[in-house]
Amino acid sequence: MLTLLALLPILIVFVLLVVMRLPAKIAMAIAYLSTAALSYFVWHTSGYQVAAATIHGVLTAVNVLFIVFSAVLLLNTIKESGAIVSIRQGFMGISADRRVQMIIVAWLFGSLIEGSTGWGTPSAVGAPLLLALGFPAMACVMAILIIQSTPVSYGAVGTPILIGVNSGLENKADVSAALTEKGIAFGDYIVHIGANVGFIHATIGFLIPLILCGFLTRFFGEKRSFTEGLKAAPFAIFAGLAFTIPYYLTAKFIGPELPSLVGSIVGLAIVVPAAKYGFLTPKETFDFASRDQWEDDWKGTLAPTNVDINETAKHSILRAFMPYLLVIGILIATRTIKPLKSWLTDNAVITFSNILDTSITNKTQLLYSPAAVLLFVSIICIIMFGMKGSEVKRSWSASGKTMLAAAPALLFSIPMVQVFINSGTPADVAEPILAMPRVLAIGAADVFAGMWPIVSPWIGALGAFIAGSNTVSNMMFSHFQWSTATQINLDAIEAAKVVALQAIGGAAGNMISVHNVVAACAVVGMVNREGLIIRKTLIAMTYYVIQAGMIGMAIIFNPMWWIGAVIWPIVFFSLMSKSGAKA
């Protein structure tokens, strides 16, 4: 009964957002109140703990809104400056095919941003860039959320592994004892887990560009045909391998810090020239119908760019792209140069410690936030492009309105997540009750122990769906996954593969995380249509975690499961193709 009740907040979110299609601000308000009531009356969480978790969530939401504002501001600044004409002409110069553009911007450029900074920044930068290229707002959000899977485990220079998995397993007596028995240093064990993550991600993720193409033509093409996207298969698979091969090799031979960065940089260096010269690109160019034929749900509230590709550009391509190059350069520098990173993380920090005398603490690093970088570059653009005061005023005003529109949903969704995570009673009470996520995970372990590698990625995805973070999911569940693995008689080496499946599921769960979906919708002006997005990204996430489970069973229990791992993508693409008849 407790397991079913712990599942209730998630069911409420799913039913209200995905089934009933209510706006996130309404659905998440109901979900927050329900979760708080369950936490207080059933889990016997103290009122102070519920209130502290709520305050922590509100403060976190304010930080996310800062990122939303800064991301939209950069887009609006580039639009008002006229640089958008050069940017669009630059991408059209590489390829006029929308499938190719999406692979380059979402899959490769988005992975570069994920590898450097993580924490939802690909949505803040990549989705507005796709919008600027003339993609429907809903397609922008869908694409940028789907790619937040393979590169995520090594996002922010390896944070989900180096912080998430590390924190989950560190100082655990059973883990230490098992590693001592095997003669394995803890640091080497974390690197070993990271290598397993890279292998499994690579064997799944190389098909993500092809899924992107199929979804683009199925949901936003005139023919509503998934098969039309599959016509780009040679180029899409080529682009997938151009990222995942160097990505895996980096994870195996160097460590968890750089796989997504190296994979995306090598991928861009290979794929962009190939696309420009037509290597493996589709013979027929895919484009959207004219904007007046788009469905209303596709469009955001941000004004369309209406860029004429024959219009004379005010700025050179290099100058127009400079804001994005600056964002990437500054993000990489601030995440990899240790003295600079230390200075940014130690200054302009706002900390609320032990809120309401609980163990909950909120910490805001203003200078280290991706929002600070986006805001800084937006200000530089004013000088770089010689913008007029009226242009600056319009860009800032429009960005503020977009941020305010996103605020209600985030101010309920993130507190709901924090109450969910921080539910339960203290360990020192007579009969402590575990927090809701732990109750759910243990319930799953009791039922599915014999098939745990199949279930393990779903637990990771659940954690990311709840928390909006692969890192937090790994913190919550890495030790639980490791313990479950040892309970089904796996040794420490095999248990590392189970923890890797946790990290992979946690990465895939980013596709449907309400936190991520709301923020991504906000930066392209698509507030209140979050459920429609989750309907699409849930399909891609399901493919990912099922495939991860198949591969997990093959490498842990029986190699015959590789047959299932080969058949499942064929079944998935076949089912999607049959669903692609014209609507």
C-alpha cells in the first residue's frame, strides 16, 4: 500500500499533464498539494520539513527562471540585432534539409553544450537557436529534450558520474568491503562504472539522430510520415557514430570528464563538412510547410523570425555566430580551469543553511550559473552589434514577459519534487519511514529481482523524472542499485554494470522530466503545452530504457539477450513507421 501511495504523485502528474493535457501550472499545483498532503499525513514528515522542502524548491525555481530569462534574452538580442539573418543563412549554406540542420544543432551542438555545462543548458541555448532557424517551437523543444540522453551522463564535465554516482557509493561500508576484497581502489571503480556507462550509451545512442529525423517528419512534416525521416538513415547513423565512437573511447581510456565534449567536437568536425559536401545526405530535401499551415499547438508565443534567406545580411557569419561561440568557450573555461571555477563558485554565493532547522540547505552560485554566462554574452552583443536603445529595450521587455509566463509552473513543479524527495521520517525515530523515491525503488526490487537489469534503468529514469537531474537520480539510487545487485548474487564488477544502468536510465529520464520540459517550453514561448511534449518524448525515452535493459541483461546474465537488443530497435522503428500514416 505504501508503494502504491508513493506512486500516486507521479500518476497525478502523468494523468493531468499527459492524459488530460492540463497546463503545467495547474497540473503541478495539484500535484504539489497532493504530495505535500501525502508527505505530512501518510509519511509523517514534519510540517517544518515539508515547508523547508517547499522553500528550497521555490528558491531553486527562481534560479531556473534566471536561466530562462537569460536564454531568451540572448535569442531576442540576436534577433533584434539582425544577426539572425546571417545565422540562418549560415546553416542553409551547410544544408537546406531540416533533418540535417536538426542533427547538427540539436544532436552535436546540443551535446557540446551538455558536455560543458549540463543542468538543462542545452534547452536554454539549442532550442532558441532551432527556433531562430525557422523550426516550429514544439519541434525545437522535442528535439532538444530527446538529445538530453546519451550525452547527459557526462554532462557538466562528468558531474553525474563524478558527483552523482560517487556521492551515492562513497563511504558505504558494504561497497568499501567488497572493493577491498577485490583489491580495487574506489576512484578506479568510479572510472570503471563510467566506462560501462559509455559502452551502453554508445550502443543505444548512435540511433538517436535517426529517431530525431523520424519524429520530425512524423509530427511536423506535411505527410506526417515517420518513414520520411528514415530516408535520412545513412547520414543520421553516420552522425550518431561520429559522436558515440570517440565518446565511448574517451570514457574507456580517459575518464568521465570529457566523453560528451570530445564526442561532440569530433562529431562537429566530421559531420559539418560532410553535410556541406552532401556526403550521405538525403537526395530529397525535407522542409516544413508554410507557417500558415502549421497547427496552432506547434507555435510559441515568441514572434517568428520571418527571415528571408535572400536578404542581405548586416553581419558576417562568424560575427553572427560569435555569441554562441562565446557561450561555449566561457562555459568550457569556467568548468575546466580550476582556479577560475573555484573563484566563481566561491564568490557571489547565496546560501540558506538548515532551512527551518532542518537538514535542507539551498545554495545559489550566481556567477557560476549558466544564466550569468548567457546574460554576460547578451550584454556583449549590445556593443558587438551596435544595437540601438529601442532594440535593447524590446529584447529585455520580451524576455521578462516570457520568464513571467513560465514562473507559475516552475514555482509549483520544483517544490513538488523537493517535497517528494525529502518525505519520510528521521532515521532515529522508533519506526522510520523511508522517503517516497526509496519506497518505490524497494517495492520494484521486491517484485523484479530476477530481472533487475531490465528494471534498473527505469528506476534511474524515475529519479530523473522526479528530480529533473541525472546527478540527483544517481545520488538517490546508486547505492540502492548496488545493494540490489549484490542481493541477487552479483559481485562488485557485475554490480558496477547495474549502477551503470542506473546512470543511463537517469540520463534518459531527462527527456520527460517536468522540470526540464517546463524550462525548455519557456525559452521558445510554449508555456502550457508541456503535456503534448511529454507525449512525444516519452516514446523516445521508452525506446532508450528498454534497450538499456536488454543490453544490461546481455552483459550481466545471458549473451542471448543481445538478440533482443538487435530486434527491439527494428520493432520500434517498424511500429513508428506504421503509426506514420497521414493524419
